[in-house]
Amino acid sequence: MHQRKTHLDPLAVCTIVGCCVLWGLNQVAAKAALPEVPALVQAAARSVGAAALVWLWSLWRGIPLFARDGTLRGGLLAGLLFAVEFVCIYVGLQYTTASRMVVFIYISPFVVALGMPFIAHAERLSAAQFGGLVLAFGGVAWAFAEGFTRPTAGDRQWLGDALGVAAGVIWGATTLAIRATRLSSASAEKTLFYQLAISGVLLAAGTAARGESWPATLSHVAWAALLFQVIVVTFASYLVWFWLIRRYQATRLASFTLLTPVFGLVMGALLLDEAVTVRHVVALAAVAAGILLVNGVQPRIRRTSAVVE
């Protein structure tokens, strides 16, 4: 049983904004390391390294990760989806820009909004919320069309964009899988460990199948990008996110995640000198409006200090 606050206090707002900055930088870091570290090698290292950190953290905190609690089936599914998602992201970054990738990944909240009524019937969409989904998807589709007519990252930009959309859909499916299985009652550390450990094994197998290997030498930039992804993003920020959603209403937090593609777009332009087009700005505005409609139209509830779940 957890008490969830019905409002976001300054601590929650500052924390979720900080997470969004890190998540926006993650795609930039991955793109920066790609010239030296092959796509699947980078993804596998990210998962394996972070899984080891989650295991050590759980050992120190006394959090059981291997107890039999009926979560294995859901954990295997979540781990498989997590692996496929990051194959799409890291392979896609070879063909499209980090700023475009981060926009496409964030169609995930809309996949969750569409699928959640099938899991929790009380969470059906209102007409205004459905309109928000249409608006957001329209913005993403319009930005996606630019890759066919005026690519800014090469002739195969459309492939990278498509893989970004696929990653967003799979991320949403992972969230739904966690909610629909016994993982919904598992600790944040165990849920994250399932995803990291299983994806790490699968991604390592994928590197062998593709003939990718760890480079003999790495520059300081590549090492910094890898360590940032493993320690700061995949380990620390994901655990902080789970801490937040255990204590605050997820719908209120979700509206702030829109800041991630905004930060990703800005960081991609500042650090990687990536082009920012009018379509990017319009797509982000459409997604922003869509998320406000989806998460801002809520049933009126009585004012209480907490909600017990």
C-alpha cells in the first residue's frame, strides 16, 4: 500500500524536470558514441552495466530480486520488449538525428493511453482526450513525412524515423505489459532489473549475430557518453522515476515528460549541430497540446491529502 500525493510539490517538479533533461541528453550521448561504439554493442553495454548497478544497489538496500513471486512471465515479456525497443533506437540513430529520434520515441504516452482502457476499464478516454491523441499523432506524422521529401540526415532518414516510431510503440507496449502482469506489484528495482538483465543478454547475443565487437580503444568523449548512459540515465534516473510514480499521481507526472523531446531537440542542436526545422517545432507544439488534453482533462475529485492505492 502506497500513499500518492494528489499534487506535485516543488521537489517533484524539480526532480521530474531534471529527469527530462537527462532523458533528452541520452539520445545525444548515444549519437555521439556511435562513430566509435557500434549500435548494439552500445545498447548491450548500457543494459548489462546498469543491471549490475541495480543488483548492487538492491543488495545494499536488502531488496530481494530473485524471490519467487509470480513475476517471471511478465518480467520475461518486459525484458524482451525492452531489448527490441533499444535495438530500434540505437540502429535508428545511425540513419536519423538524435533530435528527431527523441520526438518519435515520445509517442509512447499515447500508446499507453489507447491501450490502458483494455487493462483498466475505468481509464477510458473522453472525447477531448481522444482529440488530444489525434492532434499529437498528427503532429508526429507531419514531422515524419519530412523524412521522405527533404531528409536532413541522409537518404535513409526515413528508416531511422520509422525505427524511432517503432521504439515509441514498443515502449508503450512495455508499460502496458508491466501494468497488466504481476510486475505491477513488484518493486521498482525488480521491475527494472528484469528489463535490464534480460535485454542485456538478448542484445549481447545480437551483437554476436551481427559481428559487432567492443572497440580496441575509445576516446574520452565515447567513454563519457557510455558512462553517462549507464550510470546517470539507465540506473539513477530510472530509479528516480519509479520513486516518483510511487509517490505522486502518474498522470500529473506524465504531462511533464513532454519536456524530454524539447530538451532533446535543443541539446541535439547545441551539441551535435543538428538542424531544427519548422516541422520539428510544429510537431512538438502539437504533441504538447495533445498531452495537455490527454492529461489535463481529468474527472473532478474531492480534495484530499493523499490517495491510497
